[in-house]
Amino acid sequence: MTEEGSKDKTTETAVKIVLRSRTRLLVCFLTLPLYIIAVWVLLSNSREVGALMWIYIALYSVFAIDMVRRRCPSCGEQFFVKSILLNLFTTRCVHCGEEG
């Protein structure tokens, strides 16, 4: 295998790892309706919802921090963050355009 071929393979693997962190956050975000239904059911049955709320907030925070800290293998900048806003839907680096 040539050096460039192995470099492409390494970059491809790194980008897959970066995109996997995005998928985790999207799954957490898309399960929000289930969370809302669970809170509504618990509140209608006069149950405590504090623990469920903290668990969901913690899970979302961990996934968001994981996504924000991922770096592009090509340019070394944050893959999903250009300035202060997180781009949840991109599959390209917001700085150099490296495709995932």
C-alpha cells in the first residue's frame, strides 16, 4: 500500500469517528419527543421528574461536548464549529470542506 493510500485510509477513519459523534447527538436530539412524553406521563401521575430531566440534560451535554471537541484530520480545526455556533447537519468540515 502506498503512503498516500494509507494516509487517505487514516483520514477516512478519522472522519468516520467525527461523524459518529454527530450521529450520537442527532439521536439524542431526535428522541426529545419521547423524553417530553415521558415527562408528561410522569407529571400526570404526580411522579417526580427531576432525575429524568438531569439524566437527559447530562446525556445531551456529554454528546454535545464530544461533538464540539472533534477536530478535522486535515486542517486541525473544530470540524463542526466555525465561530460559536455548532453546525449539527454538516458532513463536511466547516473550515476546509473535508468530506465525511
